[in-house]
Amino acid sequence: MIAIIDYDAGNLASVERAVSYLGFKCIVTNNIKTIAGSERIIFPGVGAAGAAMDSLKRLGLDSAIKQAVIDGKPILGICLGTQIIMEYSEENETACLKIIDGFVKAFPPDMKSEDGSRLKIPHMGWNGLKNIKKHPVLSGLNEDDEFYFVHGYYPYPTDSEHILGTTDYGIFFASVIGFNNIIATQFHPEKSGRPGLSLLKNFCMWNPC
Amino acid sequence: MLSKRIIPCLDVRGGTTTKGIRFKNNVDIGDPVEMARFYYEAGADELVFYDITASHEKRNIMIDVVRRVAETIFIPFSVGGGIRDIDDMRNVLLAGAEKVSINSAAVKHPEIISKGAEAFGSQCIVLGMDVKYVGESVKIPSGYEIVINGGRKYMGIDALKWAIEAEKLGAGEICLNSIDADGTQDGYELKLTSLISENVGIPLIASGGAGKPEHLYEVLTKGKADAALIASMVHYGTYTISEIKAYLDSCGVKVRKGW
């Protein structure tokens, strides 16, 4: 069973629908026992970092996620979930879960594209990956594949070894991060058509050693 | 780099689309769920549904459509038409839409934008704007006025001013429809589109007037739009999304390929 962590942060049903569509059993839950008993974990979310951390603490899910990291369970972070596993977010000046070293930064406000027009915030829409590292969850993906993003902040891991893929939006930012049993994407695989579903399927079958 | 988005728009009334997809071989499908699946597989980057059902009690039919669409496609989609309050927004989002589009209700009660953004996040809130050119005046300095009720009621509000205010209130995106260009298939209103897009910091979807791929090229370059809404040009089988994207790609516009 795959536990999709429910902490009042946005449209979790879309993750559930995509995982079910792929034929895997999953449950949207905030129950700590259910999470402890699950085989793998998806940590999604949209919204603001401050409110998200408050909910996680209130529900005791911060410890549940950290325990899953120690237990070596496969964990997939998505969007806000990916930001929350860092040490600290500039958004609402939030102390986060400190699972991956580094912090979460806001896009600079005055970014321009190549033709000189202003780059909008949030970074919303389809964008590709560069510098894709070899990883079982990223297997089969290539630089022509695009994924759906919607975010105004991005993760900035301290250790470049933790960067598994980057994306260009005015700056190059880490759009896939991870180490050991954790992988996390800034984009929404559940909303990214074929390559997104392929990544989700890889995750659902991934056995990190 | 970020791709420009191509977004088919489906008008739904009482659970069926008002314009089905007519293929070149004259097969017509009107079921919005099947159409969604068709456009998803054909390379649409996102979908927009407008519920043009007149009566309030038939809204549940639309919610059911949204739920079934969400089970069928794995790209984002928004739902607009008749969204009046936070409860309407919540129903649509819980049923599986990524975004809600608010138009008349936001003009009448701007606080619905900030309430919606607070409850669900700015990324969920699309401000729909219907705009008509009326000439520059003291009251309407840009020359573009906000109209509601399907273009019938002039509101005395300047479109540019309204777009800037809506961004401040927390709208995450703007879908800008030119009443003058809508339905003409003669091209988007480029001047209006670039005026609004250059003066807001949030993404802008251009709507109204698409008839051929060149029109999308113009609005995504000169018009400074981040995305383009299309309807008849694909619904009637005149063009496929692949053909439109291939054209844009050949002109150097970044689009998503290989879906």
C-alpha cells in the first residue's frame, strides 16, 4: 500500500487518481499508523510552506515522515512536499523538515527571457529537464520530455550530489532532488501526461537498497 | 525553457458540449469526457471547460463531468462559468479541477479573488476577463472596458486597471477574452493582449479570434501571451493540435512536443 500524505495541502485526489490509474493501491491518509504500516510514501502538496509545516506538526506527520526516511521506505516528494523536506524556506520564513540539506528560495522578481520579455511568477506550465542523473525512478525519461510546473519558490540543495535534474526558468534550478530512499520533484508528475505517469510508475516499483 | 501552452476550450451545457469535435470524416463527439481524452492524447497542454448551463440546479451534472474528466486525463484543467462563491470553487476543485475561472462574480465582488486565493492558493484562481474596445476616455484610459453577462453589460471598469487590481487581490493567472475578436476567427486582439500581459506579473492566456496557426504565433510573440485558447479551429477538424504545434515550432516558438 502507498500512503499519500494528507495535510490539508491542496488537490491530493489528483495524485491518488494517477496512482490508481497505474494499477497501484494507495490511500490518502493522515493516520500515523497507516503511514507507518505503508510500503512507500508520496508526499505531495500545493500551497504555502508556513501553513503546511503548521499542519504537519499539528498532525504529528513531521515525525512520521522522518521515521519513514530512517526506515528506508521509498518516498516521493511533489511540489510543496519537495520544498518541505529541505531545511528552511524563504516562504513565510519557515523551518522545514531538514531531510535534505539546503533551502528553498523565491524566484528573483525581475527575470527576463531571451527575447527580453518579463518572466512571469509563478513559473506555470510545461518545462523540460536537463542534466538528468541515472536513477531508477527517472529511467526512460529524456531531455525532450516536459512536465507541468506551478511554483514561485524552488529547492536549492547544498550538496550538488542531491540534484538529480535541473530546469531552466531564467535561472537553472534543481527540479528533481534526492538521495538514498528519497526522490522529490518540483513539478507535478500526476499532471504531466505520459512522462509524468511513467515517473510515478517507476516510483511505485522502486526498491532502493 | 517554459513552453507556450495551447489550450482547447470546451463549452458544456447540461453535461454535453455545445460544439462537439467534428473530424474531417464528419464524425461528431459531444461527450466532454471523451473530448477531454481526445485532446489529452492529441497534445493539449491544458483544458478549459466553461459551464454555460443556465439553471443552478443542473450544476451537479457539471460536477459529475469534472469528476469523470479528472479520472481520464493527466494534464491540468480549469472550470469556469457561473462560479459565484467559495463553495462553488471548492466543489469544482474537490471534483478534480486544478483551477477555477471566475469572471462576472469577481467584477461584482472582487473579494472573491482574495478569499479564493487564501482558501485554495493563487495558482487555483484564474481571472476570466471579457473585454471590449470602447475608445480611450477619462473613465476608460486604456480604451478597453470590462463587460459581463456574455458581453451584454458594460461595467465602466478599465480592463488594464482591473487586471492589475486582480493580480494584487491574488489571482494566479488571467484568461483574457476579446469580445471584438471572439468568434471571428480573424486573429487575437494583439494590442489588448500585449497591453495586459506586459503590465501584470502573472501568466496570461489569450482568448478570442483564433482561426489559424499564424494567429497563435502572433499572439504568443507580438501579443506577449503565455498561452493561447483555441476552440472552433480544432473542434471542427480544420487543424489538429499537432499541426498547430509543428507550425509554432517551425517559427521558433517553444512548445511541448512528444506527449
